[in-house]
Amino acid sequence: MINLRLPVKDVSINQYFGQNFVDFYQKLGMKGHNGVDFAAKHGCPIYASHDGVIYYCGTDNQGGIEVDIWDSKNLFKTIYYHLDSFSVIQGQEVKAGDLIAYADNTGLYTTGDHLHFGLKDTKEDGSTLDFSGGYNGAKNPAPYFTQTYNGIVISNKDWDKSRAYHRYYRGRPKGGYVNELKVIPYMTRRLSRLPKPEEINACVYGGWDIEAVLNPAMYNLWNQLKKDEYLSGQKPFN
């Protein structure tokens, strides 16, 4: 059984598994993108998605600085590419949520700081089980994301949503539902449409005002951070 935590704190997807905006992956002999690209700035902490052993940490010719974590019981491994550095050693046992590395833009096939996250089934020795299928042995990790980076359970159908969508991973406090109902009519008038869940959460639980939510330039702030977190100096994707 495969159950994965998200490998980053703030979730925004640059490219999903299987996408192929141009013919780049076809030129590499694949059907499309063989992983999930998470937005991440230089130095952004990267966390282990599951318990396992560090199967490899070093440099890949194409993926740059890399860490692979192997689950020898369930026979799968996760791959973390384009890193700046790592804080583990080969053979080290790690737990889900452990800090393992920091993001960057290393490797040949990358155009900006991010994390490329891959998932592969393995043989008994940890090597990739099967390179057929069109994705260099990888499979889509999306169906297996069930928790945030720090272990809070989320619905798999919402794994790629922002922290605000998940009420900043803090659940619904007592009285929150009533406050949501109160703010919806006002937000509807201001937005000229029904507000989205993450917009409601940003105002009710995040402390943001409607002007911030209306401002496209503020989107990646209020959908990942509460206002007091932002004012304290926190920045998303760092």
C-alpha cells in the first residue's frame, strides 16, 4: 500500500504527471511528464513523503541534485529532483515528514526553481521495476497523496489545493461555519459571484480582507498564508 505526504508545505502545481505542453518529453522517449512539479523557491525545505531508507542521494545527469527514498516493504521509491542540497546520507532511515533537502534549479531539463517529485515501483533490491509504460518507469503519484507535509489528513481529491482551501490545515474552529455563512453574502456582492472555498477561508480563518482577496497580485499570499503569518515575515514556497 502506498500512502504519501505532500513533500512541501505550500502546494501549487507547476506541471502534473503526463502533461506535455510541447514535444519535449517525446524527444526524451516518454509520453509526457513523468512526475509532479511543485512550486518551490530556492532553499525551500523538502520533506520525506513516507517512511523508508535513503536509496540514493547525489547528482543525476539530467535531474541535478537528487534524493531517492525507498520503501522496501511496499516496494516503491520516491524521487526528488533539482535540489540545492540534501541533509541525509545514503542508507539512512527516515520518517514521513523528515526534512531531507532544499529546493533549487539544478539539472539539465529545468527552467526555474521547483521540485520534481517522482514515484516508481521497485524490485526487491530497490531498482526500478519496469521501464515500460512510456514514463521511464514512473507512475502518477497523485492518487496516493493523503496527508499534508506534517501529517494532517486531507482528501485525496483535494491534494493539489492551496492551504487556504484546507483552512490552512487547521480544520474548522468552533463557530467557524456560522462566520462562513455570514461573510458569503457580502463576498458575493463584492465579487459579483459566489466566493470559492479558499476565498471564504482566507477571510474567515486567514484574517485577510476582501480587497486582498480581490487583488490578483495577492493570490499566492492569501491562499498559502494567514495574514498574521505574512506580517510576521513568512513567505510562501520558501
